[in-house]
Amino acid sequence: MKELRIIAGDATSPQAKGPKVIAHVCNDIGGWGKGFVLALSKRWPEPERDYRAWHRSRSGNDFGLGALRLVQVRPDTWVANMVAQRGIRTGSGGPPIRYDALERCLAALGGEALGLGASVHMPRIGCGLAGGKWERVEPLIGGALCARGVAVTVYDHA
């Protein structure tokens, strides 16, 4: 069991040695233009390019709620695009976050991180534009990653 660390900093600049995965939540409608994705795109073009292509060809692939794609951005760093947000607006159906989809994404991420021998780095996923509650998200991270021995660092913007 690894501990979940919460530190001040920038999740696009992971503070760790060795292989690293930067995880974040994407929506299921192909939108990429607000929130944490802007910081990702400023640093690397590949995650956005891959996400848009994945969405465009969704009729022939696994794109949808609960799906995960790792995009390599440096020899030792990947970005995990996790589709766990239905649309982009809070409405009568509640906030866009889908906790069940997030749980599936995190379970897949756990396997990928273990396979790479990587630590996982993220902002407070699902709690910004997706409207999720950290007290619901944190236990999902604990169960899918920390309990399996994956080191996780959560970054609060300083």
C-alpha cells in the first residue's frame, strides 16, 4: 500500500524520479479547451492531438466513458487521458463527473502504471470543471492505485 501525497505544485511538472504518468479527466464529447488540459497542451501537443483523433474515430475504437489512453510525451513520461466526464455542463443530471467511469479508468491506469513501473501524478481529478467531490474521488484513487502499490502525488496549484 502506497500513500497518496498531496503537495503544492504543477501536475504537468511531476516531482519524482523514474517513469511517470500524469493523469487527468476528459469529457466524452471531444471537447478540449478549458481547465487542466490547457496546461497540458501548453507543455505538449501530443495528448490533445491523440484525444481528438481518438474521439474522431470513436465509431471504430473504445472511446467512451471509462476508457483510458496513455500518450507518451517524453522518454519517461506519459499523459493518461481518462474519459470520466459526461458532457461539459452541470445540469439536471448533476455534475458531469461519472464516478463509475472514473473508477474504471483508474483501475486500468493502475495496471498500466504497474507495467511501466511508474508513479502517477495528477491535479484533483474530476473536481474542477467536472464538478466532482474530492471526498468521493480520493477513495477511488486509493483503491485503484495506492492499494496496488502505485505511488500517487496530487498537486494543488500553488
